[in-house]
Amino acid sequence: MGPFAAIRAAHPDAHITVLTTRPYVDLMKASGFFDSIAIDRRPKLIQVREVLALRRFLRNGNFDRVYDLQTSDRTGFYYKLFWPGPKPEWSGIARGCSHPHANPESSNMHTIDRHADQLADAGIKDVPAPYISGPDIDLDRFGIRSPFVLICPGGAPHRPAKRWPAERFGLLAKKLADYRLTPVLIGTDSEADVLNRIDQMCPKARNLMGRTGFLDIASLAARSVLAIGNDTGPMHIAAAAGAPSVVLFSRESDPKRCAPRGHAPNAVSIIRESDLRELTVNRVMDVIRERLDLTD
């Protein structure tokens, strides 16, 4: 969101199109930074018809400049789709582009710092911190009682080592409930096993499985006293929405490169354990007690 705001401020009169995947459309609309939204179907090379459709979109868009904020091999390939015709100005790492991000340390930088460095190379010096504002939300709609703690116990299914065990989240939820804090669980239907296990262990928890889009998460986070979860996308949203946050990291990811960042220097607490199965509930609860100034 920081780069989006910076790009809009740098090009106040431009017609700006964002190319994104379908789950992010509502978030992009709500941001107010874009004039149009295009869906990236992320075609594989064997999907020739889809690749050609993407090529037509890019070539017919008459874009003056492209900011490739993903800077992946896939998006670098999109630059090649302009061949043999003229290419727009391009900020990214695609070979031959007009505004290359050539910092040799870029792969070791935090994503937010990398984006700011990339945009500086393209002439945009002021990149604000990430901020997401969700709409006003009626807690009664979700059956939530304040004060509440937002819990994000899921994560990428192909990276189970990034997940704290569901039973630990269940015990944590019970401890939070003892402090008269409502544990509010969020996640997708694919995370039903984790969410239902926590729900069973802590009847006072409120399970919102499958009921929260990205904007709902932002709205709930802004109203919560704390958000806690694994290294997963919803925790980035929670931090950007202003929630004091506790994020659990294993050796599978490096917080120096990808930890959520909030609105204040100490908004996000990181707890890291090489193997999350070794992370105790008491250790996590100690951090929460300190963050919320809880006393026994």
C-alpha cells in the first residue's frame, strides 16, 4: 500500500491500472489509488491462449510506464511479451528495462525497504508506511464482544512448518478468555481443521471461518486490542490496519525480510523459534501480557 500511495502521488493526473489477482480486487478498489483494475490469471507457458490474451492486454494498453512491484521471474517475463514492439518505461529487474532496480543487496532487503529503494531509482523518493483502512464494521454482525483479540492460526498449506500447532493456539485462546478477552478466529474454509480444533478447545472463541475478506480483516484488526498469528498474509493486513501485533516465525522465513510493519516503531512484536513445535504457550503469553499490560 505504501508504494501504491507513492505512485499515485507521483502521477496525480495519470490513468493508473493495477494488474492483480482476483482475491485482491475489493482491496484495490477500496484503496482509491487506481482508475482501473485488471485481473492477472498468471498463465503458465503451456496455456498459450491465456498468454496471448495477456500479451494483447499489455501491448494494447498504451502504458507509458510499468512499476513491477513483484519483481519475480514471472513478472519479468511479462516485460518480454512486448517484443517485438515498443516497450513502455519499466521499473523492475527485467533485463533491458528503462528503470532497473540494480541494488545488489535487494534480495536481502525487507520487502518494504526494497520497494522504497526500487521506486527511488525510478525517481519516487517519498514512500509512506503501509496503511489499510477498512469500512466501519458492526461487531454484532459477527457476534463479537469487545474487547477481543484477533487470531490468525492458518498459513500456506504447502509450508506447514510456518504454523504454530493448533493445540497451542487453543490453549492460548483459553488463557485469553480467562482475561475476559474474546478470541476471534479468522481463516479460510481450507483451514477448517485448525480453526475447528481451536474452537473445540475454547468454547468462548468466536470462529469466523470463511466469513472475512481482506477488508473485513482490516476493519476487525483496527477494532481489536491485539492481533496474533503465524507469518501469513492476514497479519500484514492487521498490522497495516493499526492493530498491535504479535507474529510467530520459524526458520522457514526471515522476519528481517518479510515481517509485518505497523504504524509505530514497536507496533509489531516478533517471536521466533526455529521449530514452532518448540514454542511454548507461556512464552507467547508473556509477550501478550506485556503488550496489553495484563496482570494476574
